Amino acid sequence: MNLHLGNIGQIIQLAIAPVFLLTGVGTNLTVLTNRLARIIDRSRTLEDLVNTQGQEVLTPNMQLELDELYQRMHLINRAITLSSTCALLICLVIAALFMGDALDIHLDKLIASMFVLGVFALIGSFMFFLREIFVATKTLRRQREHGAKFLP
């Protein structure tokens, strides 16, 4: 294990791009978890309304909205899973950069593979996020077109 100051400087320079990506993924996770919290709050509000009114059966509008909320929740959960996978892979890239240099192991193909997998995971996360936005927009459009008012 022979570390030189010049090598560490180069490794830190190589690690800067993944660190910036990791910061963006963290922000993405914040947005996704906030959306998930709002979806959960809305579904709990609908379920509480049904329970307090003592209804055995949901109205068709309420059932439709709950179904859409559950669909959105699953999409956001998948996006969060893929964003978290991306973050984990990027952290492993950073660790592998330093460990490869410190132990003088050639991990270039492993590092490149993990980085590419992380980017693919992030792409998948954004695709699920975009799909969730489409479902949410469709729900709002449907409510507006039909003048449906679900809750105050």
C-alpha cells in the first residue's frame, strides 16, 4: 500500500463528478419522498372519510381516486428504489476509486460498470417519476372535466 499525494489528488478529481451526481440524486430522493408523503396523506384522508361516515362501500369517485393514489404510490416507490440504488452504486464507485488506488488494484472496468448501472438506475427512476406525474395530471384533468369534488 503505497499512497502518493499526487495520486490522491487525481483520485479526488475523478471522484468529484460522482459526488455531484450523488448530490443530485439526494435532491431527487427528497422530491420523491415528499410526493410519496402527500400521496399517503391524501389516501389516509379518503380512508378516514369513509370510516367516519360509516360507509360500507366507497363512492365510485372515491374508489377511482384511491385506485389512482395507490398506482401513484407504487410508481413513486419504484422511483425511490431506483434512485437509492443509483446512490448506492455511486458511493461504491467513489469507494472503489480510492480502494483501487490504495491497494494498487485495477478496478477500472468495475468502476465504469457501476457508474453506468447507476446512471441507468437514475434513468429508470426518472421514468417512473414521469409516469407518476402523468397519472397525477390525468387525475386532475378528469376531476376538472367532470366537476368532481371529492373532499373539501
